[in-house]
Amino acid sequence: MTLSCTTSFENTDSAAGKPAGSRKLRALLVAAAFTLVAWQAQAQTSASRSFPSEKGEIVVSELLTGLDHPWSIAFLPDDSGALITERPGHLRLWQADGGLSEPIGGVPEVYARSQGGLLDIALAPDFAQSRRVYLSYAEQGDDGKAGTTAGYGVLSADGRKLENFTVIFRQTPKLSSGAHFGSRLVFDRQGYLFIALGENNQRPTSQDLDKLQGKVVRLHPDGRVPDDNPFVGKAPARPEIWSYGHRNQQGAALNPWSGKLWTHEHGPRGGDEINIPQAGRNYGWPLATYGINYSGLAIPEAQGTHAGGTEQPIHYWKVSPAISGMAFYDAGRFPAWRRSLFIGALKDQALIRLELDGDKVLREERLLAALDERIRDVRIGPDGYVYVLTDASQGRLLKIGLKE
């Protein structure tokens, strides 16, 4: 660091022929320079922390704090920032050089109680042209109960407003008193929109094909039902349904190697699981589960860990981490993480890394447990770093990478 100063004085030092006090000034400037350097180093240290891992030293940098229970993040193209949802109902734009925006206008009113509120966010596949932003959120009905709703608006050029917000999907009937909304939004390679839903804490509804609780639904981006959905023309089954028998789905992502949708869901007391939902298949809840009720008793409807006509998860946890957020790592930035699946954990306050071989989970590594923070969402940034949101009233956006 170089500091310079030009100053004139009326008094002089008769012995040296220099301005009086100049040596003191230089000493003060040098001291100030060293203090500034030390302060900057301390600030960088406090904003970044290192942790050991099986693949090398991990560096965690805080990019943002003060978020109100953030739920999801979507990166905008061309390094123009990211959109972040906050569960109480705010959508914000974060930019590395501009900080966090005020709440963006045009966001629909949400049911912000218990687990409800503004939830997932996804950009349209043609966002660069359409500027469509998709949101899922809890919405209250006339009787006070709530369900999951999804729609899209057009992000204004200045990023301050969602214009012409249009609802394309409503979970019906509305049965939630504040629990188990899900939800995650994923576009596949053909442009279909999948919405992973919770069962509103109403167990039997996951098996009811005339209801949209505990389902994965598949839609065109404008909300129309694709003609080849598995239950089209099979009333009273709902034509939106892609798969059923799910509990409370908190993560969904498209596998970049197979192109298949993966989802994960909370079990009750135990039994968190990962599934690869296939058209028309039944994923078991509450007939088959690896968990028990919160009371310690068996789930009343459960036939065991297996039930006829239902699919087994590809991976499950006997003890629930309370998984949330999910992202496949296919970036070139950190080759040691290739073929990994990152999952957030709320109860266990960790970032879970699963090593994959095709559709098989080979092993698990727990990361960042020393942070003692609930991890709500996990995404891979365009720069190849892993980004997570922590779930708190002073929630944070963290950037995570291997030391290079």
C-alpha cells in the first residue's frame, strides 16, 4: 500500500531545514497505513473461514447477511446478480457490486405463517428473452386454510418490479394450517415445469389422486397440462399429477448427466428420502416409510418400509437431517466435487455431500457443521462455487469452494 501527502508549514526545523513536524507526520501516516492493512486483513478473516474436508480445505465466504428467513436463490444471466426469496413475502435482487435491493414490487400476497410464505424461485428457460420469473408460495383460501400456488411475472428492466404476475397453478383443495407446503420448481430439458408439493400434513391425501397434496405435478410453462401426463383422461385423478405418495418435498433438481428429475422429502421422525419420480408411480407415503411418528409410535397407515405397488427411495436417512435444497455439481471449477450432490440440512445444520455413481449414492460427507446454521437452499453458481442460504431471521448468503 502506498500513501502520499503534500503539506506546507510556516514553522521550520532549523537543524534539518525541513518543515517542522514532517517526520512526525510521516510516522503517523506509516502507522495509519499499517493499521488499515491490519483492519482489512481482519475483515477478510472474519468474512471467510476455512474448514477441513475429504477433498481438501474448504473456504466459506459471507457475501450477505440480514436476510429474513431466505428460502431460495436464482442466479441471473450475464453476472447481473441473483434473486432471493424471503419467506415473509419479499423478493430481493442481490448484486456483488450493488448490495441488496429493497423488496421488489409486484410479488403476490403470501400466507406467511409457520412453514408458509414465499418459497421457491426459478427463471424461465428463455429468461434472457422473456424475463419471466416463476415463484411458488403459500396462499390462503376462503376458509382460512392454505395451499401451494405457483405463477410467474416479468422482471422489469431495472429489476425493481415483477410485472403482470399470473397464477398458473393452485394446489387444491387447500388443507394446510401452516405445515408441509413443499415446494420446489424445476424446468426439464424439454421445457416442462415440475412442481414438487407437500401433503399439508394430511397423510392420506398423498394417496388420493383427486387431490394435489403430496404430488409432483408437470405442466407447460403457461400452466396447461401436457397431453402425455400419466393421469390425463383418468378422472377423478387430477391430470396435473406426474407422481404421488410424497410427504413434504423440500428439494428438487435436474440431474445434469441423465436429464431426470430428482426430488427429496422430509420423513416424519426419520425416513428422509431421495426419489427419482417416474410418470404415474407411487412413492409410498404414508403406506411405506422408514420413519415413525413424532410421538414415537408407528405411522397408523404404514405397512412397514415396503408396501405393494410403491417405489423404494434411491437413498434414505433412518435419522432425519431435515434435508432442504439440492444441487448437482457438474462444474469444472472444482474437479474433486464432480459427480456430487449437495443437500442442505436444517435440523443437523450441515451441508451434505453425496458421491454418486449413476443413480446410486456411494457415500456421504457432512460439511460446515461447525457453522451451527440451518441450511435452507443450495445452488451452484455460474462461477462453479456452491452457494447456500441459511435459514434465520438474520439469514446469510455464503459462497463455498475448495482452496485453490
